[in-house]
Amino acid sequence: MAVHIRKSRVLESISLTPLIDVVFLLLVFFLVATRFAEEDRQLDIKLPTAGDSQPLAMKPDGIELNIDEVGTYYLGAGRALSAAEVEQALAVAAVNNPLSQTVVIRAHQGCRWNDVARAMSICYRAGLKDVKTSVEDRP
């Protein structure tokens, strides 16, 4: 006895156009997001070296407080700020994200320790307890 199997027409009617649109939108999203992450590191700061430093498993999404060799403060790659302006900006960040806001202090190796200590004090006065410093790995 012969068995007749009819072919289904379901696969003929599936349209791949929406799938391709979603893939292109995801590609554009990741390209734009990657570009924004690189803008914070455009300030040229020569970091001190440390032999025992451990690389971070993942990038922190906190605030980067940069200090150049003359002791000028920058939040990210923005304009130069006074200590009072930095404290005000950090206080706003502490209010907006009180439990998990991190601050990474990136100080030039030629700056005075007093500038770094003042930056740490500003962070603590603003209510931010998760303060880290960044160093460059020794080759």
C-alpha cells in the first residue's frame, strides 16, 4: 500500500525581511554604544605603573574623575572643573544612584598626591563610598 505524503507550504510563506531588519538594528545599536564608551578615554593621561595590579573582569560603568599633571580635575573627557564643581556633580550622582555609584580616579603620575587625596575627600563628602584608583600595568 502506497503512502502519499503531502508537502507543507509553511516554509514557503516565512518572510526573512523582519529578521534581517532586527539584525541590522542590533548592529547599529552596538556600533553606536561602542563609540560612546570610547569618548570617556580621550583625555591623554599618563598613568603610574604598578606591578601587582589585577585587571578588572568587566569595565566599571562608574564616573571617571581624571586629574592631569598640574592638578586640574575633569569628569570623563569634559572640560576642566574646580573642586567645588566636581563636588557638586558627584553629589548629584550620589543622589541619583546612592547604592552602586562608583568613582574611578585616574591621576597623572606626575600630579601631586595632595590633588588625589583632595579628590578622594570630595568623593566621600559627596556620599560616594565606592572610590577606586586606576594604574597602568607594568610591562
